Amino acid sequence: MPLTDVAIRGSKSNGKLQKKSDGGGLQLWVMPQGSKLWRFAYRYNGSQKSLAIGPYPEISLAEARQKRDDAKRLLINGIDPSQKKKLDKIAKSISDSATFEVVAEEYLAKKVREGLAESTQKRLRTQLRYVLPALGKRPLTEITAPEVLEPLKRIEARGTFETATRTKELCGAVFRYGQATGRCKDDPTQALKGALTSHQVKHRAAITDPMKLAGFLRDVDEFEGQITTRIAMKLLMLVFTRPVELRNALWEEFDFKEAVWKVTAGRMKMRRPHAVPLSRQAIALLQELQDITGHAKLLFPGNRSITRPISANTLNAAMRRMGFTKEEICSHGFRGTASTLLNESGRFQRDAIDRALSHKDPNEVRRAYNHSAYWQERVEMAQWWADYLDGLRKGDAVELRMPAAT
């Protein structure tokens, strides 16, 4: 006979376990100490089993019957309700511990093992700080697209549209890592396409007119600031690496005898080692610099600590003091200057120039080939470029392009 709420409330303990049936396998167990528990008795693969549903009155009679019916549906589909309950409990435990912050830290640790550049690590951690207050303690499985959008909109409100977009991309990478490791099923950032203000890509300011470049080079020679800053500007123009790669350069990376600077993969934007041929002029500057900072590990240690490099703004600030605006030139623009004039010269293959600039070739076989095939051409290019800049500096009539064949 089915149970009723009145009968259940009236059930008293007699000091022994009592099992009262509601039908269909649903039972109310009245325990010796007086508590009342719902159980579902069933058979699975020929074995008698029991599923704990929960205590009464926290689980009402109607709720217990619903859970019994849910368990029966699982049995019809060949699923053991007790085993599913255990798996669901494990999954919830994993989900609850898989917060956005935990998975984000795991993701960043993976990227560091893969050789993530230190400068990129710092940028990603800064971006994380923008979203952790809102998302950090939340399980990945519970975070919705609007929740992600809220902190991104606050970034956007400051006018830093590119930062908002990059932070959204980082969040997406964390969710996709969570998917790959079984901590979530969806990436809510996919629903945010078009939700943020698109930013206009700004090309780095660079001097590409040879005569203006000649004036700039002479101004660098006359720069009255720190000698190390002057040398850094000259070196950057000769090697045209990214400014961060030169700022963090270590003396141990340089081989004067072989005339090469070998930058490790961990310090490169593209996560692969990069070799830079050194012209005679570059080596002369390095030897001058070695007399000043050779006691430190860094070529360009900062004023406050020899273990930290000069700031990212040091070279740009020097150029502003020289009278050049940010619309005219910036330290990163030295790469644009070299790329434009070297290509316009017609003296060197474009692939060799791209390799010198450490541009990434998507074809791995071609990339490996370019590294070895263009090295000698890059050595010649480095010396030609240094000689060309010397000629501009002196005011010589330097021919950029090769004479036409007759």
C-alpha cells in the first residue's frame, strides 16, 4: 500500500530498522535512532542494489517518487543509478574545484613550460587581474557570456579597446583549455563576437625617408642623455630586433668571435630561437657598452637594479627629448625603417629580410629551410645596412637601389 505523509510522520522508531514500501522499489527506512531515509531498491545485471535518495522530510514523498521514476528511466536505458550518482558526484567535485582562476593558472603554467616569453607572461597576468575579481572563484561550468562581458566592458570604458579584446581572447583560451581537460563543455566567449568595440590597428611610427633618417642618426650621435641609452638606440637600428628583445639581452648570448647574437626561444615573440648576425659597427658598440655594463648579466640594466632591464619607455622617452614626436618614430618603428629600406634596395631577397625580422613563416619546412639558406645573405645584409647607415650619417650620397643591369 502506498505511503502517505500522515503515515510517514506517524512512523516511530522501535529500536530496529524498519523498511516501509511505497511501491515500485521506493522505500522509507526508519532508522533505530529515529531518522527517516528514502531508498530505491532495484536489480541491475542480476544483482540486488539500493540507491540512497535522501532524508525525510528534506526530501518529500512527492520528490522521492520523482527520483524513483528518474532512476527507473536510467535502468530502462541500461544505466546503473548508483554508479551514475557516484560519477555525478565526482564530476561535481571536479567542477567545483575547477574555478576560472585555477584553470587559468594551469593554462599559464603550461604556456611557460612551452617557452612563453617573460614579457608576454607579464602582459597575460595583467589581463587576468582585470577579470579575476568577477570570475576567479567561479567554476568554469557556471560562467556565462554576460558574466565574462561585464569586466571586459569596464576595460572598454577606459578607452583601452585593444586590451579588452586581448583579455577576451585570453579568457577564451582558458575556457578552451578547460574543455580540453574535461573541466567545462562550452566556451562562453564565442557568444561575445561583435560585443566589444573593434579597435583600429595602428602601424608603428617609422622614418622611411633616407634624408630624414640621416638627420635622426646624427641627432642620436649628439644625444646628451645616458651613454647606454644612446648605444641602445644605435644597436636597435643595426639589429632591428623587437625592443623588448634588446632590453632583456644578456651578455652570455653574444659571441664576438663568431659575430652572432643568439636569442633563446623563451625571449622571442614567436617562441623560437633567433640568431642575429653582428656587423663590425654593432660589435664596436657592444665592446664600448661592455666597458660600462659588462659586470652585469644584462646589457642594459636599469638604474635601480642591475638585475632588471631599462624600462620599455626609455628609448621612446629619449627620442621625445630629441624632439621627435610619437607620430614620427618609436623604438619599435626601427624594424619598419629597416624592412622598408632593405626591401626598396632590391639587394636582398624578401625571405631573407623576413627571417632577419623574425617574422613567422606558417610553413615549418620552409621556415627551417629559410633559417639555414639565408644565413649568409643575412650576414651580408647586416654589414651592408650598417655601412648604409654610416653613409647617411656622414651625409654621403648613398645609393639605396642597386644600379640597373646594362
